[in-house]
Amino acid sequence: MNEVHSLLRIALLTHSVNPRGGVVHTLELASALTSLGHDVTVFVPAAPGETLFRLPPCRVVYAPITLSQANTVEMVEARIDAFHRALIEQDPASFDVLHAQDSISGNALAELKAQGLIRGFVRTVHHLDHFDNPRLAAWQLRAYQDADQVLCVSDTWTREMKAAWGIDAITVPNGVDIQRFSSRADDYDSEIRQRFGIGDGPIVLSVGGIEGRKNTLALLEAFASIRNVRPEAQLVIAGGASLLDHDAYTRGVLRRVEELGLSTGPLKGVVITGPLEDAAMPALFRIADVLSMVSLREGFGLVVLEALASGTPVVASAIAPFTEYLDDATCCWADPTDIDSIASALLHALDTATIDFDHAVPALLARFNWRASAQRHVDAYHHFLATYELPIN
């Protein structure tokens, strides 16, 4: 299919106002779809006074929530209900496509479908989590099993959906904004250095906060060994605006920091920034000497492209989905289950200019742009509409 398709009225649903990977994907997709002429509305839960970390050039509907829930289950249930109410108020049947980017919004759409208020919906699976709580597990399952079209941001998850659940998903690419993420320094770089006490390096950057899935503890162990030979090195752990409860894992990581003889804070060995404003990330990528992306499980790993676009070398786990789009010329590989492998890869990236920023990296970045992603989504939307005989208004 191509751009002669009819223009669509599209609702994109994302679970948080904070800069998580799936939220960034949603906002970039909204911007690109809008630029193609489609009528896009982003739905997002928000407490009083909250707004999206970055406003897209389209309509935004905030689904009102409070932050009074006692636990993760109550929080998820409250956000599902908030989506449901906001969609009812906006006449969900008036949209050609209702597209959930996560399990929370997917459950709101599944409920509307069960009530006969919409004919169907699209769901993007970025990755799936492992939940011990049966309600969280059931919500995650319903959000893609009840969807009429499933999309994935990597072939890895497209294959997983087929193998595990018999679902014929469609792979839609991520993108990277090479105007926003570049090696061109600006005044924000020095402001970020001063604010968080980031020295001259070497700086190892990890994005996404402290999480088991991000393999933070193994990275910390590897970093401690690096400090034996590079005593001025700092580990900067940026972000961390997850809705899920990572408190127990975080406490374990912080205990290990102390056990390793390290400390946290400005100008210390470990800098934990917490959630950041939108403008901080390009500066952090430029400040860093290497990005560590040694996750145990990822949907795609969008920050890899953002770091490379910023001229920063990347150490990535030698597992899918990274192996789908990276190679020896665009990253340094590490075994995420082997601390020595992580440390060796980080030192190699710091000490050896093996990443080809002249040819291989620009070629990689050219493969991933948001306009192409948006057009692929439009193709998938029309496939969905044709398959399920949903009328286009």
C-alpha cells in the first residue's frame, strides 16, 4: 500500500505522561501520522497538573486520574477505568482506528469491544513482562488476545507472538529523530554536567532507571571492575519513570553500591538522575562516553539509535532484538549474563574506536525514520480495516 490511502481518524493510547520508550514511540508516531495528513488524537492518563513530557502537534485528551492507589494492581485498574471513561466521552466509534500501545489502554479498548461500543482495535506489543500477580498477568494477556490486529516493534516479538499464542502480528519499525539527537554540542550539555555532578569521564550511561529487566545489578558489578583500571569513571543511571514497582530491586542495587565501596550522588561513582525533562536526554547522550544497553529483555531498544545518532558508542546485549539491526560495525557486543563480558565490552568501547560512525552508523540510522514507520502503520491500519470490514468514515 502507499500514500493514496484515505486519511484516517486515529486514536493513539499510551499509559503515561512520562518519557518511557513506548510513550516516546507513541508521540513520535502521532507527529509523523499528523504530518501525513491524518487526524490524530493521543489519549493519556494524567493526574491534576500533569501534562505529557513532550506535546505532539495533534489533539491530546487527558484521562483524569488520582495518585492515591495503594499498589500496582489498584493503579492499573484506575488507569484502565480512566481510559474507558475518557473514550466514552469522546465517542470511540467515531475513530477509524483505536490503537493501544500498552496493556493498560488495551484493556480499556477490550472492554469497549466487549460492550459492543467499538468494532475492534489495534495493539502494539513493545515487549511482555513477567507478572506474579494473577490480575496483572490476566490484564496483559487480554490486551493482546482481544486485539483485532497486533503490531510489534521487532521481528523477535512478532515471532514470539506467533509461536506462543498463534497471533499473526505485523512488524512496524521504530525511528530516530536525527535533528533532535546529534553530536552537535549545546549549552544544555554543561548545564546537565553541573546539575548532576558529572565529571570528565569516562562516563558510562544507562537509560531507563533501575530495573531487573535492564540488568542494572550486573552492569553495576561490571562497572565496579572498570573502576579498578579507570578510577575516574562514573556510571550515570538516567530516567526511571516506570509505573511498575521496582522498589525491592532498587534497594538491592543500592545495597550493592555500598558493598562495592562506591557511593551515589554528584561527582560520585554512581549518579542516579531519576526522571528527566525531555531536553536532558540529547545532552546526556552527548556527555556519555558509552551507552550500556545490556538488558535481559527488550522490545527494540530505541535509546540505542538515539545514542548512535548522538555520536556515542553503544554496548548492547548479544541477544535479539539487538541482533536484528546491530552488527560489529555499529556496537560492541556483551553477554548480559556474564559480568566479565559486560566489563570487557565497556572497556573496549571506551578504549577502541571500533564503531564506524562514518558509514555503518549513518546507514543504520537511515533505515529507521518516523515517517517510514508512520506509513507502515497506515498500511497496517488499512489491512486491519479491510480484514475486519470496519468502515472508514
